[in-house]
Amino acid sequence: MKVSELAEKLGFEIVSGKEGLDKQVVGGYACDLLSDVMGNAGEGQVWVTLQTHKNVMAIASLKDLAAIVLVKGLKPDKDMEAQSHEEGVPVLSTKEEAFETAGRIFELIK
Amino acid sequence: MEFEFEVQGGDFSNAGQASSRIKKILKQLNVDPKTIKRTVVALYEGEVNIVAHAWKGKIKVDIETEKIKARLSDEGPGIANIDQAMRDGYSTASEEVREMGFGAGMGLSNMKKNSDEMEIHSEVSQGTTVMIVNYL
Ligand SMILES: Nc1ncnc2c1ncn2[C@@H]1O[C@H](COP(=O)(O)OP(=O)(O)OP(=O)(O)O)[C@@H](O)[C@H]1O
Ligand SMILES: [Mg+2]
């Protein structure tokens, strides 16, 4: 499933990085500890987190993640948003918390 | 082929740039994707450790026909007990750094898992050098 379809089906707001909306989502990873994500997330996954700073994009890009999903209505910091465009990795945002968000993504793509 | 990058302690907004450049170079050289992934994880963790824990440092990457060698050396507080530092969960990261999601104490073990060889030398109040090798 494409990032754009996932965002549409789950009602996630597309905040930035529209360039990457055609990326294929193969799974997800939910965690706010950056080195845990660095060590364990995989290519093509969406990353569910409440971290909103630029280092999130660095990791997403280095790990070839499909997209970032920010929970609790959070929005990316300005420099994170800019880098999302540069790298073509979308940042999505949802009002829900991580538990519900991960659950709904899981249900949709399992 | 040799590449060298400077890393500034405390400069979180540029953390990961050296790793990103090296990733691009390895891609251009058609290195096997799995080796690129492992090398990039190891390099990133080493780069962030310089940013988070040291004053300034250098990353030198040497790409040879049969292996990638990286040497991450910094001027900084050093590591008094390397075995302890290698343990998952051990971290001296500041509260501020932890709030960003760093400081899980997993970086060095990520480096170990994602390299074929790893060596750490450190002197307290002087600095730390981490060397990794990944075979192609
Ligand atoms: N270059 C370095 N200079 C000084 N101390 C270091 C350096 N690298 C690691 N350390 C010490 O080793 C500890 C463990 O490092 P490690 O990378 O495993 O975890 P962390 O950096 O604290 O957190 P994480 O990497 O999970 O974000 C650090 O908290 C720090 O005390
Ligand atoms: Mg670390």
C-alpha cells in the first residue's frame, strides 16, 4: 500500500514531504527512542512517534523508512518539515495516541 | 578511497550528515544493500555519540576492495569503563539529550551488531576512538 492510501484510509493529515507519497508501506515501527529505531526499524516501514525534531528525518532517510506518523496532533519542527521535503519522506499527523495509531495501521496493512 | 568528515559536539541539527554522505557514496559504488544498511547504522551511532558526548571529532572512512574501514575519533571526556558503556541501557546522556529520544544506551551495541569488527580505545578527559570494519 502506498503512503498516500494509508493516509487517506486512516484520515492522517499529510503535513510535508508529498514527494514521497508513492512510497510503499511494508510495515511499521512505534518507538520514541532513536537508537532503538535505528537498530530495529526496517526499510519501507512507517515510524509512529511523538518526536518532532530534525534527527527523526535523518534516521528516516538513513533507514529508508516510508513515512513518519506523528501522534497526539503533533506537528514537525520547521527544520524537520524542511528536511522531509528535501528527503522526500512524508510526515503525517494524527490526533490519536501511539497505541491507537499503531493498532489502526496494523489492522490496515497486516 | 578515503573520506573525512568533521563532527561538532552538541550540534544535533547536523547529526547524521556524515553518515548520509557516506551512504550516498556506498550506493554509488554499488555496495551490497545489506552491507550499506549495517555500515550506515554503525556510522550514525558513532556520529551521534560524538555529537552527544564529545567536544569535537572526525570520521574517516576508507573504502577498499574487500572492506570498509571507519575510524571515529574525538576529543572529549572519554569512557572510563568501556564494558559498562557497551551494555544495553547504560547511558550518561543529559536530560536534554534524553528528551530528544537519544540516551537509550543502545548506540554502542547497535555499532557492535552492525559491524564485523569493532574496537574502542578511550582515555578519560582526552577522547575516544572507535574503529569498525565491514567486509564487502
Ligand atoms: N564518543 C564518546 N565519548 C564519550 N563517551 C561516550 C562516547 N560514546 C559513548 N560514550 C559513553 O557510553 C555510553 C553508552 O553509549 P551508547 O551509544 O550505547 O548510548 P547513548 O549514546 O547514551 O544512548 P543512545 O546511543 O541509545 O542514544 C554513553 O552514554 C556515554 O557515557
Ligand atoms: Mg549513543
